[in-house]
Amino acid sequence: MEVENILEEVKFYILNRRYNEAEHLLKEALKDKPYDDELLYNLAIVYELRAEPKKAMEIYRKIVQFSPEGRRVAEAKRRLQKLEGGF
């Protein structure tokens, strides 16, 4: 399945508060594309929505470390900074 299709399905799950299903789908996709910043970013969002900030921060750090030129780096840094401020 293409990343775009996965992200559409994930968006559906998130909008319907089906976070476990979104997490499962993202983790499965990350097995094939472990450094895809879009997949990682959406997984971090799922963790934030489930009130799991430490897991979200771990994923945001991974984005910054492994995808420094990725599309989601600036947003990952911003969200990471915001979450770190809460601890």
C-alpha cells in the first residue's frame, strides 16, 4: 500500500478517534519504511492524542535525527519543544 493511501486511512481513524487502529496501521507501514517522516509524524500525533507525550517525543526526535531534510522536521521540532516544555 502506498504511503498516501495509508495516510488517508490513518486520517479516517484519527478523525473517528480510533487511535489504536491508526497506530497499528502506521507501525505496519513503518516496517517497510522505517524512516518515512510522514508515517513517523502521524504516529507521534496519535501518541499525543492518546496523552502519551513521552512516546510522541521519542518519535519527534527520531524524525529530527533520521530525516533532517524531511518535510516534517520543522513541525516535529516545534511540537517536540512544546512537549518538552510540559515536563
